[in-house]
Amino acid sequence: MELVARRDLILVVSGLGLGLVALGLSRLRRRRVARGQLWASPLTTCSRRAIAACVEAGAEFRFVPIHLAKGEHKLPQYVALQPYGKVPAWRDADGFDLFESRAIMRHVAEGTQLIPTDAKALALMEQWISVEYSYFYPAFMPIMYMRVLKKAPLDETKCQQLRTELEPTLDMMEAHLKLSGHPYLACGQFTLADLTYLCYFQVFGAAGLQDALDKRPALSHWWLRCSARPSWKYTVSHAVVADYACTSDPLGRAKPWDP
């Protein structure tokens, strides 16, 4: 019996030791800080998603402004980093390159409160990011292209059809915020699930969709909370261009940014 008791004690102590090691590793992961360069335009939706993620996550980064009107996203030096010639793109301090704004926000936010540790909250975060990419974005962006960016001929019939496609997603967001009792989409804290939508709601008025937001009170209050965050106000101010500017321009331009 004494041997059994000793064995059980050893197992308990070993288990506690492994648990403490796991906790220590978890805390180390939580302290990770992303370091690198962000190549982006402060004017575009996807760039703003990446900028806000860097600022929220406390990333240590330098900013390389890309002027789309000048075609700088098609320069060979940039296409070597982002083969599709789109913004944004990211380069880690160790030379690791990454493109696509959702991947960048996920990478720089790793180990921060933007990504929940609770399994259910994490699953909800991933769910709402997927909804944004699969349902919200395809319905919203053509409206923005026509009404805001003027990159496509304005077709009001098409805009109305796209709004009809967008409305069910807005309804689901409204219902979820009401039923969950949380101020944010995934849980009680601001996460990537919320951040990923902000660049679109920022231009809802310009896209002629403000009334669609106003008639959904829970979603309206969510937007007011999110848009009041210092990181988002900073993102839309364009101050990142000067505050985080690279000491030397990687593209060798005489005037790196002149909007």
C-alpha cells in the first residue's frame, strides 16, 4: 500500500509539474510581439485591417506606404513580395514574407487578447471571420466599388440586389449581438472577429448603407464601441505613414507617400 501511495504521489507531482510547464509556455506565447515591416496603403479597406491589427497587437513595425494611383503595387520589387500586386503585405524581422490581410492580422495578433484562449470564443471568432469573407465581403465590395471608389459604372439595380444579399448577414449579426449578451461578436472582449469588419462599416455612409445600420440598434452600438477604439481612430487618421515610416525607403522612391 505504501508503494502504491508513493507512486500516486509521484504521478500527482509529475502532473502538477507538467501543468506548470504548460502554463509557463502558454504565458510565453502570450507575450509574443510581432516585429517587421507592413507594406500597405492607409486608404484601402484591407490595408486598414492590417494596420489596425498591428496597432491593437502592439506590433513593433515599420510602415512602407504603397501609392496605388501611381501603380507602386505593380513595381517588380513589390510584386516579389506580393505576387498578386495587391496591398497589404508583411515581412517579419527574420525575413518571413506574408500577404493577404486576414493572414497578416492573424499573424501579428498571435499571442495577444485579439485572439481568445477560450475554445468556444475562439471558434466564434473564426466563424465570424469566415462569415465576413464568404458572405459579407462579396455582397458589400461591389457596392463600394460603384458608389465609393467609382471603379465600376454605377448600377443602382445591381446595388439593390447586392444590398438584398447583404441584409441577411446584417440581420444575423444583429440577432447574435442581442442574444449573446456580449458587447462584441466572439465574447466580452474585442477580437479579430470585430476588427475584420471595421474597414467596411467605416464607409457604410459613403456606400449608401447607413440606414441599414441605423435600423439595427445592437449592430449600431457595436459599431460605435468599435469605432471609438483609439487604434481604429488612429488607423483612419493616416498617421501611421509618418509615425511608423521606414528610415530608408525599400522601393527607392524620391517621395514615398504623396496622397
